[in-house]
Amino acid sequence: MSNPPKVAVVILNWNGKKYLEQFLPALLSTTYTGMEVVIADNGSTDDSVDFLNTNYPSLRQIRFAKNHGFAKGYNEALKQVAADYYVLLNSDVEVQPGWLTPMVELLESDQSIAACQSKLLNWNNKKLFEYAGGAGGWLDKYGYPFAKGRIFDKYEEDHGQYDKAEPVFWASGASMCLRVSVFHEMKGFDEYFFAHQEEIDLCWRIQLAGYKIYSCPASVVYHVGGGTLPKGNSLKTFLNFRNNRIMLSKNLPLSKKLWAIPVRNLLDAVSAWKGLLSGDAGYFIAVTRAHVAFAKWWLFYRGKSIFPPFKKGPLAGYYKGNVAWQHFVKKKNTFSEIVDTTA
């Protein structure tokens, strides 16, 4: 590009010094010439800030006195960053020199595309897709997120089977390129979420406003995953289940939420009891707490959330079936077994 748009790559860091030390050198070797790197520190209690001051004194930092979570942390940080595009990048992501250009070129090619994500591969096994978003996120009618290359905890090997840039339902916050104007038009992330599924909610609102979300598999990154809250953590379980309920309540039309949310509640109850009977009492408690918290949100705190501005057009990346049924009952483990990719 002769006059490349300005891109701000913003890492929201919380106690991630080891990842900054490991992955910043590769990020700073990015070949895109219009890039600024910003580290927004979310009240870290490790020596992240000292590490940056010593080793990268010219790198821009935004510091918060406490941990605001992913949603508010990014909202507050991005208010202080001027650019044409934001890239949200997890600190535990390894990039390649040419990773950024394809995402910018994709967004520049079509003004209706508001956001896109890189192809996320597993850093520990680079042949496998990674949990946080694979090659682009989808959502089923009961609110279960899944992705090209990842169905629940089953990961496919990457053989180039999802290498076409195309519309998806949601883009992963692990490596997401966003049009700045649309991000602020949507009022950013819903801060009530704190963390987990806030990017799915944002992408849903973006689609309802008439924009598109895309996968950009020409941009490849490697994600460690679980750097902040590891898989199986009770807080992570609580946030995922609570936020999913809130997201459905906010974005589904009334005609769908009246039956979809009760069915999802029943499916959650089955999952919780299965966990308890298998010896995971923490999982059972976290799911139960999430449902109580959703009820409190519905009764007392809905006014604190961001609702979609209006509804327009069909949703891309929306699966009209039940991915849990397809996976756990019918034993389908790949995206292409569940979604007809030839259509």
C-alpha cells in the first residue's frame, strides 16, 4: 500500500510479562509500515511495566490502576488511541511478519466489512486450530459458539480446508482487526460482561447494524490460550455461562428468545448435573451461579448493558441447528460435518 491506513495493535496486558517477553519481538518485526503498538496494562501486579520500561522504553503504554476486565479495559484504552483500524491482540499470540497486511487489505476492499480475524492455530501444536476462534466463529440457535476447525473441545488439523476469506458470525478477540468508526458507533464492548463472549456480543450487534464480520485466513497467528484464566477455571465457567445468557437476551428477537433461552437453560442444567455426577462440583456451582446472576441482570442491571441499535438483514455464520446435539449425540467432530461448506 502506498499510503497505508494507520493501524493500532493494542495488547491488553494483565500479569503477562512472560508472554510480552516471548512474543513482542515477533510483533515488532511486523512488515506493515502503518502500525503502532500500544500496551494497555490492566492493573498488573507482576513486573510487566518494569519489563516494558527497561526493554521497550519507546513503546507506548496506557496504564490502569486496577483490572477492568477485557471489555472495559479495551473500551478505556481505545478511547485514547487514534487510528483507522484497531487490532486487538492477546499477549500470548505469536505473529508472523506478514500477518497484519491481509486483514487491512480485506477491510479496505469492502467498507461494509467492520471486523475480521486471523486464522488462529495452536502455539503448542501448530498443525491444530486453536480454541479461541479457529478460522472464524459461528453461533447456533441456542447460543453455543463454535468455529471453523473447533467444535467444543475437538480441534481439527489445518490442511487449508478453511482458507477462504468469507463472512462469519464472530471474530475472535485474540486477533481481531476492527474498523474504528464502527467500534465507536457500536459503543464498544458491553462492560457488564467483564470478560468472555464480549466479542461475540459485539459482532452480533455489528451484524444487526448491517455490517459484515469476516474470517481472514491469509493472516496466520499462533495462540497459546488460557493465559489469563485457564480452561476449567470456575470464574471462566461462570462468566461464559452468565454472559451467554445475557447475550441471547439482548440480541435475539422476542419471538426467538421466548423459546431459545428456556431450552438453553435446560441444556445447561443437564451439563451442570453431568459435571456434578462426574465429580466436578465446581463446575456445577459455577453454572448455577451464572443462572442466578443472569436473573439478577434481567431484574436489576439491564440498563447497564449495550443493546443492538436496530435489526437489519440476515446473520452470517448462524447455524439453525443445535451444535451440541450434532457433536455429543451424533458424534460429529468437524465443522464441515455439521455445516454444509459446499453450499
